Amino acid sequence: MKRYPYILILGILLTAGCRQQRQQPPAGMPVADTPYKAAYAVKYTVNPKWADARLRKVVVDGNNSVFILTDKGVFRDFPGDIISKDLTYASLADKTAIDLCVQEETGYLYYLYSDRFLTNSHAGSICGHLTPDVYTAFAVNAGDDVLLVGDAGGALFRRSEKLADIPLPGGKLVRLYVYGKTFWYLTAGALYRLEGREWKTVYEGEGLTALAFSGDDIAVGTSDGYFMIDHSGRITAEKNNRLPVPAINGLLAVDGRYWFSSDDGAYVKCGDGYRYYAWQRWLNRKEVVDMAAGRDGELYLLTPTGLNKLAFRDETLSGKAASIQDDLRKYHLRYGFSMESRLVDPADPTSIQLVDSDNDGLWTSFYLGSQAFRYAVTGDPEAKRYVWESFEPFERLIAIHGIKGFSGRTFERTGYYVSDPRAWRPSPDPDWYWKGTTSTDEFVGYLFVAAVIDQFVAETQEEKKRVAGYVDAIMTHIITNDYYFIDYDGLPTLWGRWNPEYVNAFAPTQFDRRLNSALTITGLQLAYALTGKEIYLTEAYRMMKEHGYLENMKIPMKNIRYTTGFQHQGITMGEDWNHSDDEMAFLTYWVMYHYAFDEALKKEYAAMIADHWEIERPEQNALWNLLTYGTAGDIDLEPTIRYLREFPVDRRRYTVRNSHRKDLAFLPEDVHTNFRAQTTTELIPKGERPMNRHNANEFAIDGGRGGETCLAGDEYLLPYWLARYLKVIE
């Protein structure tokens, strides 16, 4: 299916399309594949016995054990990423704690009950007996001082011995803190420090919600941003509310960085910006009620119903490729097609099912291409076997129906197809159905797979002939049928059209005119190179000279803009940008350039590719950067490496929302000035965006499919192995 509306990107008023002098390859290539830290989400399973428990507070003790205060008692972590009620100490298992804390420096776990506080450390010798139902919160400093507070007042103990009653300052407690053996009392209107047995006012303000201590600095969270003070209360940095979510409910200082929690996810300050960890990719629900840091740098984010961990692990690009490759081979191959999987039950990761889609061939071309470049780099016979394995369904798409040279979209066993049921037809074999309505998207996939197999994989005459016969059949069908794909009904498909009457009906301001011309010439070039048949050479030059296809291909991208008044079979075209066109163009550019008839054309093609890449650069798509580098010679190196490093191993298409964020600068939604629909001035990190294939806008900041589907991973494997082939990385 050729077009479906995604939010798209503008070439932000780039000095539109001016071709700079060709860049030299960046210094520092190839980039060494050194380990880097990558964030992984772990969502703990709650023991079904306690599924209705409300989780309130999380602490991590000195043994790196996680404990959770709930309305059903104290929970803890167990092997297998499970949380359940802690039954370790029988004497405590039937009791419900009011609060939990860990002692400053030692990390010893302390419990507060209605009538006592205690710890199991120090051989269980510390236990302070209390008047029942008075105290609701407590903290323990490194000097074994225990401060308890409640609505009626406070008390100070040393170990088990009560030292004094402590009057409370004015205002309702938000949270009690201990830092540097000192107790701090935060209300919505003020911050107090305990000096001796009296509270000293440190700072007065409004809407105070949280604190984090780091050296001499105190970060103060509010209902609208945060600011910095020193221990005397002097403001050292003014309030900043340009945050993902300015209403802060928790703060934590970890390794010199500040973490913030909110009712809509958590985020961390990184340099001048923030990394945002939100529902659904990172959290089991939006509201974060508490945070705690683990010993190995992991962060625990507690919601009312679940525990979530952010683990930061050493990762390499090659290790990621191996992991994704293994997962793809196990769970994403359907008859050799590389498939997005779906979960019949999104809550059950074992309910994986593979079903057909409109573009099984196109998506598979990414995986097949990755294995072709892998074979070119490594010579591994396994990669070669995988290429031919995935080429078989392409060949079967031509053979399954009996229409000479026509390729279907996909096939499935009779009675089990899913997408667009009206497009399916029985094959001569009663066990199988096939899907028609084939589009230009699929045609691009055919050209790309044939080219990379010919370039890197087909080594014998028999293998070369196999690929040539495949391309020859398709291109003969197209030429014979006046540059149309003719479907089972004897009519052209909706989008399989390269006829001059169709192509030149588009205005020069519509990209379809440029794109379809490029597809036509590329197919003819490839067919001529593979078969040597003169008709393909003759036809290519006829289309270029008589019908202006070469001039169409050279239309500057700065000329492509909002264009009204054009419809194709009731579908309005030209009034928005379709990122499927970018995908089709860049895959085609590889074939177009490497199979050019001569050096003069190759030079013109390089200029065309660079022209398109200029408006794509803000999206920082590694694949487009690498395809451009492998043809026109231009690349943005740092964004390419960053894309590969930030691509998530977890490829589920979770619901993602960023449009509410206050730290982003948004561009106007105006199709005249922002035709490519770039939503923000700066691209947010890959792990914070919706997971999409390469036919989507990298600036799409909201989206996802509720975690119901999972991408195959060829979206990463193709740019990774292409980068290896081009010696961008090693």
C-alpha cells in the first residue's frame, strides 16, 4: 500500500537544496565498536496473589535488595524479576509496616510499625517502642539517630533509646530526608533543617514537592519546575520549568545527575537536555510514585501497581546485531518473509503470531539486504544461505498465480490470510491464496534485493541467471503492459504505474513525478545490466528523452511543496509529505547509482541523491545517511552512530506520547512552511520516539500500537551491516 498519512518532516528552511561541494569522508572512520551504556527496561511481575496491592514506596538496601512498602505488607524482589510479599522473617511477615527507610551510609533496612521501629541488622538489637498510632514517617542517619514524625509531633531516638520529643515546624510534611547526618523536613511552603532539637527554616516558597542532595547543592522540586539552593537556602540556580513534565513529585541525585519523577513518567538531566522515560516502553503505567537507585547504577521506578527498573548495560553494535538477528530468526520469519509480529494477547509475550501485511516483500528486502551486506563483509556461508532463503518467497510471488511476470504482494495458506481480504485470490494450488494490488513499494523491494544479490551474493553462472531471470520477468511484464502492473482483473493496480501519461500528470512540485521516473529508469538499468537485452537500454533512453524522465529525476527537492488540485482515483495527492516516498527513493538510489549506464549518468545521480539527502538530514536516519554515503559520498557521521547505538533492542511498538512535553520547542503545523511536518526543532532520542519502520517520520513524537506488535529488527540490521560494508564502523 503506497500511501498512508504519517506525521512528516520539513526541510526546516534549509538553504533549500543548495548543493555544497562534495564532502571528504569524515575523520575517524571506521568508528571502533567500543562498548557504550544502553538503557533497558525491566518490568517486574507482581505475584498474582497480591495483584490488588497498592505500592507506595521503594527503597534499596545495602545488599542491593529492593523493598516496597504496600498496603498488604512489605514486598521485595525475587529471582525472575518478580515482586511479592516478604516472608523472610516470620516475626514480621504478618505485620503491616507504616514506613520503610534505609540508614544513611550503611544501607541497613529499617521498619516502622504502629508501636515500634526496628531493624534486623545489628543482630536485631535495635527496637524502639512507641506510643501506638502516633508516627507515620521516619529516617535514620549515619550516627544511628532515628527521627520519627507524625501529625501530633516528633521524637528523636539513638538506636533504641528515646532522646527527646521534637516539636514539628508548621505545615504538613511532604517528605522527611536525611543527608550528611542531618535531618531535613519539607512542606509545600518551606524547607527546615534539624539543628540540635529545633527546626531551622532554610527556605520558604510555594508548591515545594521534593528534594535531592548532591554535595553542597540541593535541588528543590516544585509543582512547576525546579531550582537549586545551597545548604543555607541561598538560590544558586533559578527555577527551570522547561522540563518534560514540570510538575515534579520526586527527586533523586545519582552519580552527579538529577532524576525527576512525575505523574507522567520520569526523566534525567543530561547536559543541557533531558532523557524521558515514560509509559508504555519504560513503565507499566504513567504515574511514578517513588524512585530509588541500585548499587550498580540501575534506577527503580515505582508506580501504584508495579516496579520498573532502568538498567544501564554495556552494549556493542555487533552484540546488538547478533541479539536482534537471533530474535528475528526465531520469531519473525514467515515462509522466508521477515515479518512484524503481533501479540494475540499484549499481556502475554508468548502469544506471538505472524500474519500477512501489504508489503511483505518490501519489508523482507531490508532483511535480505542486511544479509547480503553481511556476506560481503564476513563471507559467512550462513549469511549467503539466509539470502537465498528469503529470495525464495520473492520468486514464488511471481509463480504462484499464473500471471506472467506479475508479482503478488504476499501469499498464505487458504483461509488464513488477514490484511485487506478483498485483494486475495485463489492460486492454482487449492492450498494457497495470494494477494494482488501490488504497488511501487513492492517494486522497490524487488529492485533492491536483485541488485544486492547480484552485487554481493550471486557467484556462479547459475546464481547470476536466477537473479537475472527474476528481474527480466518483472520488467518484461511492465514494458509489455505499457508500464503498468496488470492485476488479476486485467486492470492496472492502484499504485503500480510507471506510464508517462500517469507520471507526467503530476505537477513538477509533486514528488511522485520525480520518484516514479527514477523507479522506471532504475528498473530498466538493472534489467539491462543483468540480462544484456537491448530493449532495456533502448527503453530507458526513450523514457528519458521522449518523456522527460531524466529531467523529472533531477527536479530539485526544494521545488517539492504543498500542491493542491491533484487526485488519483479519488485520492488527494500532493497536500502532505509521504515518508514512504523517502524510503522508496533511498532504496532505489543504491540501485540507480551502482547500475548507471555510464559515468556521466552516475555523476548526475550522485547530485540528485545528495539533493534529496540535504532535506533528510534533520531526521538523522542512519540508513539514509549510509545509502547516501555509498552513492553520493556524503554522511553525517555522529548522528549515524548515535542512531545505531540508540536503536532499542526491545522493538515492541508501545504507545508513546511526547506532545505534552514542556522541554521541547515545537514548529508550526503549516503544510506551506512545514511541508514535511517536522514537529520539533531538535530530534528527540530514538528510545523516546514511537518504534517505526523506515517509512515513517523520525520527527513523529506520538504514536505506537499499544505494544501489540513488534518489529522484526531488520530496521537495525540493514544500516548496521551497510555501515560495516562501507567501513563506517568496524
